[in-house]
Amino acid sequence: MSFPFYNLLSLCIAAASAHAAILPRAVSLPPVNGRFDYQIGGVYTPASGVAVVTRDNSASPAAGLYNICYINAFQTQPEDEDFWKGQHSDLLLKKANGNVGFSVNL
């Protein structure tokens, strides 16, 4: 399911600003030319030599590596469907017939 990018962007900026105000931290940048592993769809042990791992926000970080939590900019998580339909239906992408559009059947 999707909703307009500018709504997501506003939400991310607001959340990041609120979080930063509560827990100020130094910024650590990923290693320059670090080998990257984009783990979409499941977590596994990164190959030897990988320095940067991107995982879903529900996954645990990979120990000893630079970890990035990815965000699906235009999708929600399946377990959040009731929340979005019940509380923010106006933000969901709808097909011409008015039904919510899912990425498998848009």
C-alpha cells in the first residue's frame, strides 16, 4: 500500500527532529568504499568483507558492521494494514475503482 511521498518525507523529518532533540548523538558515516549488502526480504550472515548492511527496521543489526535501516518510501508493512486503513485511509493509494492498491495488483 502506498501514500504520497511528501507525507512520508514530512513524517520522517518530524520523527527525526523529535528523536534528535531527545537523543543527540555524533554522526558516524559509513566506511568509504565499504562493500554493501542490501538484505531485503530476510536477514542472513553477511559475506566476508561486507562493511555496510541494510536491513528492515524489525531486524537486528549485524554486529561489527555499519547498519542502515531501510524505509519503503511508498509501502507499508503487511502487519500495519489495519492501522493505515482504519486511521489514515486518506493517505493510501487507491485505484480508479476506489479500492486500495497493493504493489502486486496496481
